Amino acid sequence: MQELFQQTGLKVKDNYKYVSDIYDQLMSKVDYKFWAKYLYKLSLLYVSKNSKVLEVASGNCRLAEYLSSNFRSYFASDVSLSMLKKNKSHSFQKVCCDMTLLPFKIRFDLVICAFDSINYLTNKKSIQKFFAQIKTILNQDGIFLFDAALEQNSFKHQKYATKKGSLSGVTFNRQSIYLQSSRIHKNIFEIIYPDGTKFREIHKQKIYPLEFYFEALEKAGLYAVECFNAFTFRDCKQNDLRAQFVVKRKN
């Protein structure tokens, strides 16, 4: 497999080291099967089942479990080794790497970035680096699918700002805070293990205006073929919760 990768020289941070232990409970209401069906249906409008696929920011690979069987080759990547280790499937390859410095020497027909993972890139420079990486690894006729959380989504989650739960004896408290002036959405976790040990993780997202993504794609030599209201085939509007982009390389 060495010919597929190159050394990046970057030491990745395990940002979900403790949240990975309660992630399944945290995301228990997410319908991964439904999400996978939507992305698969969307992808087949542009690429075939023989496609070589890369999913970035794949977390614990629950989405990959549903999607990978539909394609010839599937790679799931994430910056958190702890999250990747939670998945025991051998039906696809897992790679620990930063989405802004991808180590692949090969190109892909389809690249997927789901669950508003792009919002975790909290400055415009990081977004541009990520899009530049996509341009490098995407085949000329390939597509890049990503979704982005919009401001209405953050306003919605303010109504359910706190959440508590437990998984296998590990309990957690989560506080969700949206700072409208800076457009930063924080999720603050307190993880408590059975022996009483406590850990705190803070995850930040930047909620960019919808038009920003079009500008950033243009600068990277990419363009949006479509921008849907997520989970539909209706054009996205600024006041929707989430945007689903279909992106291609410029010639």
C-alpha cells in the first residue's frame, strides 16, 4: 500500500480522544442509513459504482459502513485515531490524517465530507487549504460532495443547548453555545469514566455564510454544480439548516 501514500510530516491531533467513547450515544438519533442513501443517490447522478471513493472526516465510520459496499474501492479518513479505532469493519480502508494535508498519491472519482465536518475548519485559510487538497486528489470527471451547517442550524440547536447521556458506564454532559458575533459554535463536553476520572473537550465550528463557499471554491479551481437544501434536491437558501454541495474541478 506504500505507493498510495506520501509522508506529510504532520503530527495529527486526536481531537476526539474522549468523546469517541460516548459518540455512538451522542449521535444515537442520526439515521446513518438514510444519510447514506441520499449521498449514494446523489453520487450516481455523476459517477458509477466502479468509483474510487475517499471519505474525509469520517469519524467512527458509521456512514462508511453503509456506503462502502456500493463502490469498488473505499477509503475512510479522519484526524482522530480514537474515532477510527472504534470501527471494527474490514470492508474498507481507514487512514488517520488531517483533511487539510491529505497523504494520498492517487486520485479519486468521489470525495465525501459529511456531517458538517467542513465547519470544524474555523478560519478561511484552512478552508482554502482543504479545497486545494480536493482539487489535487479529485479526478477531472470526479465529484466532491460536502455539506455545511448554516446559521439557522445553530439557532435551532440553541433550543436544546444541553444534553446528558451514558454509554458502557461512561457518562457525559454536553453544552452547546452559539456565539453569533463571531459565528463560532462551541460544543463543550465533560466526560466522566466509571472510576470518577473526568475529562473536558471543547469542539468549535465556524458557521460561514452560504455565499462564502462559492467564493472559496472558485479560488481553489473548483465550482459548485449544485447546492441543495440537504437531503433534498431543492436549491439551498440562506435560511435553510444545512447546504449540500456537489462540486467539480474546472478544466
